[in-house]
Amino acid sequence: MPAPSSLIKPLYMPHTSSPFVLRGAAALLLALLPALAWAQATPTPNRIDGYGTPNTTAPSPPNPSNHGETEVNILTSYYSQDGNRGAVEGGIGTQQLTDLTPTIILNVPLDSVTRLSANLGMDYYSSASTDRIDQVNSSPSSSDTRIHLDLGLARQLADKRTIVGVGAGFSAEYDYLSFNVSGSWARASADGNRELSVAGQVFLDQVTVIRPVELRNTPDPTGGTTRQSYNLNIVYSQVLSQRLQVAVSTELVAQRGLLSTPFHRVYFRETGSGYGTAKTELLPRQRLKYPVGLRLNYYATDLVQLRGYYRFYNDNFGITAHTFELEAPVKVTPFFVLYPFYRYHTQTAADYFAPYLAHSVTNEYYTSDYDLADFSANKFGLGLRYSPVYGISRFKTPFKGRVAKFKALDIRYAYYRQSTGLTANLISADLSFTLP
Amino acid sequence: MTNSMTLPNLARLTLGGLLLAGGSGLSSCVSVAAYQKVYLNDEDMKLSNKRIEVYETNFQSYREGAGGANGGKVGGGCGCN
């Protein structure tokens, strides 16, 4: 299903036909290139792409040189979920979804104090619930591919204790285009026992409005189809003893624009359940989130460590949540680690949520998306990491015959279950290579 | 669907307790020299999520309204079903 180009065009400056303007735009882009090449700064080392996962904890020690080796990570995951609370059908539809996500992460030292990083990946996903936008089982909207790229540059300053970074990236799929820029700063104390990091990110998104088939003859929603998100991530970490350290973090988020999903239906108790009586989900155009996290890591014995995390969350949609996580890495041998983990999450419903047929037509805002419902969720699973000190294997590369090292292998399985009935399985793998 | 008539109070108590514990820990922390950090430098003692956890973090940020605090549903992916 080709994208309705008229909805995306404004992002590509379609009216700048003058050569002078084009040259100016090219010069501007070239001037911005250093900044655009600056994503994935140290405080968010595990982010996969721009919309993803800002870290909730402290950055690595400020030493970006890392022995001058180029690091290559190949990550992949297979995700599968099922449930019967799909928002596309007003809270009663299928939630079947599968997602395959190969990603390559490059980390290249440019000199002894500067590192360039690049994350390139895709999602290939297939969603039964999205398929129900048209109420048929074989519409092209049932599957899609998303690509994402993020570039970043991190630099250690002359004091050897401060790292600054900038970055940029984009993500594109059929009905969604997202650009982001980021900047970060991290500074460690002289003895290395304390560290403060601050990172900011701005996302600029363009949504292609696709509404349920029976609602396409009604006027488009007012207020535009863009979304802006501003994230501020602050982390303070502290060594407490030779075996214990803590990090306190907050990730403040402000969002503006189209926060509703245009193809989510809502059915009202006054109008019954037939097609044609639904409306498309409507949520406020501003959202503020204020979470606080606390992480404690304890080296209990040479055999077992304990990694604990708690997060309190609140936002202006009326959601309050608590999340607890515990992971206990067990060193079976010095190079082989098993890590069982458990996570518990509970949240209250957004003020605007009601189940199928429970909303009134007099409601100002309404959604039957169970992501915004009150529920609890349990997740548990097992990971294993194999990282022998001299690597798993070596092989010759096409790059001047240099020998690469297959350094480590990480595999992880997680099972997730919500009290709404949603279940999910996820298996992921991380293959680490280094290139001298 | 659960929950949670007592959650606000529980939240305040839990958060207060954790911050108190963290705060008392901070005030009583000792200075650990670089050569004493053999345990703290262990791979599993890093104060960050593992890289491989990122996919879980992503789907949680979509499947939970309180997810992530990472911009919510921006950037697409499997969040629109």
C-alpha cells in the first residue's frame, strides 16, 4: 500500500525549486553534518534507535577510546504477542503481532578521545489487529517494514572526566516518519565514585492519518498531524561501597501534537456496537510524564550479583505506575553467565480510558486502547552470556585482510503476561565483534 | 484489570523508603579507590540496562501506558496495533 505522498511531502521541502535555495539548503545540511553525526552519546549506550530506550541509569565510565578497537554488534530479536483487547476494534479485537528486528551497531574510534557510532536496523512486523482497519483479513496494512538509522559522536574533554555528545537519526515506515536530534553531557568525580549525566532529545514526527474504513468520509481531525516530543534524562550515580552502587534517574517527557492513533476505534454506549457508530480515538494534544528511577547493584558473591530497579511513574493523563525489576546473574564459570530475571509492573488507567461500549458520547476525550488501561504485568525469563577472554573465534575480513574477533554471545528469552490477557514472547540475541 | 485504590499511598511510601535508603547510603558512602573496584567493574555491575534488553524495553514502552518515559509512541514500530 503506497503512502499517500501528499501527507508526507512537506517534510521533503517540495517547493524549493530555485537553484539558489537548493544550494543554500545543501550548504546548511553540510554545516549541520557534524551535529547530525552525533547520536548515541554515552548516557544512552543501549539505545537502538531514536524512538527507543533512553537509559535510566548512569553512563559507562568516561573512557571512549576503548583500546582503539572498532566494535560491531549484531542484534536481533523475534517478538510475538497475542490477546483480545485490540484498540483497532474498540477494545475487543485481536492483538496478534509478530516483529522481527535485525540491527547493526557500529562503534568506531576516530582518535583517542572521540567515538563515532551508527545504529542501522529494521523491523519487519505483521499485525492482525492493524489488518482490521479495513475489516478484512488480507489488507496490505497487515504487515509493514520500518527502517531506522541513528548516528552519533561522543568526545572526551581534556579534563578526562567529561564526555559530551550529539546525535541525530530518523525512523520511517508506511504511516510514520520520525526525526530526532540529541545532546548529552556526563561528568565523573575525580575519584570516579560519582557521576552526573544529562541528556536531551527532541523528536519531530509526521503521522499519516489512516482512519477505519467506515470513518473515511468524515472530516479529518483538526489540529494537525505532527507530533513533537522533548525528553530530558538526568542520572546521578554513586559508589556506596566496594560491592554496592546506586543510580537515581529521571526522564522528563513533554509531548505535543497528535497523540491519538487515528485508526483506533471507540464505541459508545448510546450508539451501540455496529460499524459506522464508532469514532476515532481522541486524546489531549499535550502529555507530560514524570518518572523517577532507582537502581541498586550489589556484588553479593563471586558467584551471584543482584541488580535491582524500581521506578515510580506519573503523568498528566492520570496514569500512576510502579515497576520493580530484579536480575541475578550467576557466574557458572568466569566466562559463562546465566541471568534469570523478573519484572513486575502495575499501572492505573488514564482518565480517558474506558472499555468497549463504556464511553459516553458526552466524553471530551476517549480511548479504548488497553495500553492505557489499569493492569498489572509480570515478565520473567532467562539470559545467557558467553564471553571467553580471548573471544569465541577469529576470522579474516575483506577489509585489508584484518582479523576480526567474535568476542561474545548474549541470548535472552522473556515471557510477558498482562492481567488484560495479553501475552508476549521475546527472544533476542547480541553477537559482539571487534576489529583491531 | 486490577488494582489499585491504595496505590498512591503505597507509591509515596515505597518511593520515600527507597529515597531514604538511597539517601542514607549516599551520606554513609565510602571512598573507593580505583584498585578496590574489582567488583564494581564487573560486567554485571554496570549501572545501565544491557544492550540486549533494548527490545524488551521497546515493547514495554508500547504495551504499557506508563512505559518508558522515552517519548512514548514516537517513531512507529509495533506500537500502532
